[in-house]
Amino acid sequence: MERVEGSEDSLYFAILPDITVEHRFRSRYVPLSSEEKTAYWRRIRDVRKVYPYANMIAQTLIETYEYMETLPNDRARSRHLDRVEEDLMKQYKPIMKTLTLRQGELLMKLVHRQTKSSSYELIKAFYGGFKAGWYSLFASFFGGNLKVKYDPRYNADDAFTERVVYLHEHDLL
């Protein structure tokens, strides 16, 4: 060690030999079990299939609502809604019939993610409470739930979906 003098303060410095630091990689996560891997890849498959439709549905709902606000009366709104419903049924019914129940539920959750309204609330806003209740009852016969919410902060399944959606949106899958 050498001492550098020149003022009332003293500085000490030392020349140390070079060293090599090696890092051994350790994963923070526990390896997934085979069931968890299956669920993960199934969710990826479902998000890839359903996410584009959720975006299209959300965009269609926004456009329809904005256009309906410009119509002069309830009769014109009703006619427009009937035309939109008919066009959507022609376009999407064959596609929606191919979805599994899990994919349908994921679609409803992703629509809620995009619009901040559950499927039940959307149907109620456009068609009224009676029709929304009827569709909700019909969905419950097949194990579905139109009132399902998407909340990744408090629901672990939704948080898992949010991670997969994030990866899908950024083309990391």
C-alpha cells in the first residue's frame, strides 16, 4: 500500500490482482409438472385462437355503440341493431361453433378485458335485461357464465392468462 501525500488528507491505494467472477445460472422458478405444462400450452393455444376474435368483437361493439348514439330514435336503433346482429351471426356463428367451452369462457373474459364490461352487461346494454337474463340462463345450462369478470390482480387464472396474452401481443410465443 502506498500513501499519497500532498495535502493534509492522506489517500491510500492498493493494486489488487485480477479475479474472475463466474455466475452459475439458477432458475427462480420451480420446473413445471406435466399437468402444468399441459395447461400452459393449452392456454397458449386458446389465446392464439380466441384473442383476435376478442379484439374484433370489442372494436365492433365500440363502433356499433358510437353509431347508435347518432341515430334519431329507438326504432332506428333497433333496426340497426337487428342488421348488425344478423351480419355478425352470418360471419361468426360457424367460427363460434368450433370453440370449446373453455375457449368460449376465455373469449368472454378477453372481451371483458378489452371493453371493461362483462358479456351480461353488454347484452343488457344493447338488448335489455330480459334478453340478457335469458342468455345468461341458457349459458348456465351448458356450464357457462355470462357474468364472469376478468381480474388478473385477484384471480390467479386470470393473471396466468394475462401473462400469456402479454407474450402473444409482443410476439414472444
